[in-house]
Amino acid sequence: MNRTQPSLDASIARMSNVSPDTRCAEAYQEMKLLGGCYPATSDPDVTARVVVSALEEDGWKRRGTLRKDFGIWSATLVREGEGLAFSVDVLTSRSKGLSQELFREGCQSLVNLTLNREENPAK
């Protein structure tokens, strides 16, 4: 079972319809990033609200708004010296690679989480 970071595991586990197992751990490790991508069986609009609600319940504060640009939901959050960027992408029959595989498995969206532990996280 692939996990992101202990500080996010509890949040991810509480996100309904979102798998707690990252499907892109190797790619994140190659890029030296903390985080992962998590398939979801719910509609991207629903998934985005579920994700931001779970994160806010765990003490993350939004910087800016939850926004949708070109079909992709995104937001940036901060908490105690950490920054977190997330996006929710729609999966369709036209998706490619891993996204196509996830769509065939019944997933409708893909949650991407990237954690930043620098002293001055995203502002």
C-alpha cells in the first residue's frame, strides 16, 4: 500500500470515494516531491469539495479560493509551516496512460496532492 506522508494519511482516509493508495508514488519520488495521486469514483465537482472539506477539518487553511479552470479544480492550503497544493482532474474515455487505466476501472477523477515543507510555504 503506497502512502503519501503521515501528516496527510488521516485526511486522505476520510475522503469519501477517494482511494487512500497513491497510484503515482514512483513519479513523485523521481521528481523529489512529497505527495501522490489518488483515484476517486465520484464526479470531479463532488470530489473537489470532499477533498477541501477533509483538509480543512484537519487544520489546513485555504490560500485563495477553490477554483475550477478548464475543468480542473485546484486550491492551495497551508498549515504549521507546510504548504499543500491539490488539483482534481476529470477522467474520461479520452484520457491517456494511467488516467485511461483508472477510467476503465470506474474512476471519474484523479486527486493530485503535493506537500511543501519549506519554511515559507505557498502564500
